[in-house]
Amino acid sequence: MPTPPPTATRPNLGLVCITSGPEVRFRTITRTRYLSFPKEERVAVLQGLYADNIARLAAAAAYCASHGIRLYRLSAGLFPMLDLEGDESGQQVLEGLSTELRAAGDAFTTAGIRVLVHPDQFIVLNSESIDVVRRALYALSFHGLVMDMLGFSRTPWNTILLHGGKGGRPAELTAIIPTLPDAVRLRLALENDERAYGPAELLPVCRAAGVPLIFDAHHHVVREKLESQNDPSVRHFVLAARATWTPPEWQVVHLSNGIDGPQDRRHTDLIAHFPDAYRDVPWIEVEAKGKELALTGLKALI
């Protein structure tokens, strides 16, 4: 299990997936384009794409290390078509690249860079539809597989993050979490959102299921129509969320600003407003369109 970092004078800021410049970029392919290839050609198509993205992932580790970035969010679309039902081409290709993938993971681990992943929002564990839940579980299993193949710990240090899903169904969410495969369940964290689940609704789920809460102050302000991220409730939920983390030094929060004010859902390029409640949070994922530019500017701000 990773050792918690020493107490820092400022939070560790995280890069989300790519840079605004060309330094960290990944290839992809649409489902329509992929299915246009004959079945016998699909393995070759994914072979080149996956191998290239693994090399780019290793380059992302080097980029983060050289820029003092100790938190990185892995792209949820790093291996497109991996979870395409009825087609095992992606699984076959990824297994063949296991050595290269583990080397990329080791590059992050050796550099002391924490890695998280935030799967797409179509993954809804507590849907009323049995088929939606089945497909969510299927997709999630591959996120767990990739984190395992990268050599990352089965702990929230290497979080797999989900939103609460279908509103008004916290009991169903609580009930399904213990049934998840260990590769997912042991890494799982939940995040409040702007509509279905605020932190007050998710905290009981997190406590009952034994998973941490990643608090997002921007989502909270938008949902509750608050005047700013310095509302006293922000500090309350930072501390309440911290109590769900073991150890608390692993706590992660999300940071973003609204373009036209605190209640604007759209994210700004840079961070101009840093909530006072975040000043002692150890790990912050910065969700700003400016990516590495936002991290640089924020370091000067805090």
C-alpha cells in the first residue's frame, strides 16, 4: 500500500488527462469508424492505437514528473473499444501489450505520481434498468483491469471515481457497491454532482458502503445556488468528506470556476477563485480548460 506523503505547505495539484498544448495527447477512434473495418482487420487497427497510447501515457508520466505534478487523471478513453460487447479484439490486444502497459504504470509509480480515473457518466450503477446496470458493471470491470495491469494499488490511492448516478436511488447505490469486483470496489470513490446527488445525499452512501467522497465545491455551489465557494457549507463538506478517507491524507477534491460566475456550470480556462476551505486539502484535481496553464497560475495564487 502506498505511503501517505508528508504534510505539504500547499496542496498537490492534479492534471486532468491531457495538456492544452501538444505535450500530452491521445489517439482515439469512433465506434462507427471501428465497425467499418472487417473483423479480421480490427485487431491490427487497435494494436497500433493502443501501442501508441501506451507510449503517450509513459510520456505523460515524464511530463508530470518534469513539471512537479504529483496527481494525474488517466483518460477514461485511453483504450477505445476495449469494452465493446461481442468483440474481444481490444482485450486481446491489451493482453499482448501487458509488458508495455505495466512499464507505463511503473513510470508513474517510480516518479511518485498518484493516478486516478473518472469513467464516463453513462456508467450508472443504480439505474432502474437492469440492462443499464449490467452494461455499467461490464464497462467498470475493464477500468479495474487497466488499473491492475498498470500495477496500481487496489486502494483509493488509485481511485476509480463515479457520480451517484440515478437520483432518488441512494439505497440501490449503497446495495450494489459491495457486490462490485475487488479491482473496482477497493478503488471506488463517489463524487457529488450538480443535479442528482449533493454531498449531503452521498455521505450516508459513502459511510455505509465504506467508500470515500470526492467533494466538488463548484458542483455544490451550482446545485444549491450559493453565492460563492467560500460559503460556510463548503468547509463543512470538505471536513465531512475527509472523514470518509482512510487515511485522511489521501483526500482528493475537485476545483473549477464558472465562466460567468459561481453558478455557471461551464469551466473557466484558468482558476481565479480558490476557496479558503481547500487550503489544507492535500490533493486537488484541477478541472479547468487551461490544463497545465491553470496549474501554473494556481501555484502562484495559493
